[in-house]
Amino acid sequence: STARRLTILLVVWGLIGLWHGAAWNFLLWGLYYGILAMGEKFLWGKALAGLPRAIQHLYAVVLIFLGCFLFRSESLEQVLTFGPYLFGLGDSLWCDQATFLLLEYRWELVIAVVACLPLVPWLKKRLPPVVLPLAALGLSGLSLLFLVGTGYSPFLYFQF
């Protein structure tokens, strides 16, 4: 039945969250994706599929970003403290740390925005086949250099 499928989805995603760590933010992360899966399967999935690809892409980026926020938060308190700022509900819309981070990672942000545009398929049609894989390899190398250059950055799962 539908109720059983909904329950199974929620339980499985809740367990996936707990598998990542015994903390409230991981349980919330799992339940968040469980609710999204339920909604897409039973409520808004067909309507979403009928929207333009750009809207579907924006939907995915925003919801994945929120999921990453839940996952990387160190505690439930941090989620509740900083969560409202994601929606402009904090005491200010901008701070010095935001300026610092925007300037520190400006080139990564530019590359990420360009990579999200439909520029890549357009380039595939116009460039020799070897250019894009070489560019991806070069960007991967640059990412690795930036990661190594920022100091100690342990593998995420070693922190549990």
C-alpha cells in the first residue's frame, strides 16, 4: 500500500542518516532526503518533470545545498542557529565572513557557475573530443592543489 511504501522510505532514509553518524543532524539529513523522495514519488514528481530543465536544475541545486548544510552541520544547535540565515531570516543578510569566503573562493565559484550552465553541451559540439576531458582533468588537478594548499583537511568519514 502507499502508506507502507511511505513508511519504508522514511525508515530507510532515517537509517541511512544514522549510518552516517549518531547525531541529530545526520538523522535530520536522512529524514530530509526521505521526505524529498516521498514527495517526488507521490506528490510533485510529475509536475516537476513537466517544468523546464532550468527550473528542475535549480530545484535540485537548492535542495541538495540544503541537504549538504544539514550533513555538514556539527550539531542540531548549529542547524537551528544558522539555518534561518540561509533564508535571509537572521539579524543581517551579509557579514564580514561572507565577504571573506566569497573573495577567498571567487575563482572556484566562477568555475562552478560556468560548469552549471548549458555551456558544456554547446562546447562539446564545437570542440575536438579531447578538449573537454583534458579541461576536466586540469580542473581536477587545480582542485587538488587548492585542497592541499589550504592545510589539513581530513577525509570526511575519518571524523566519525
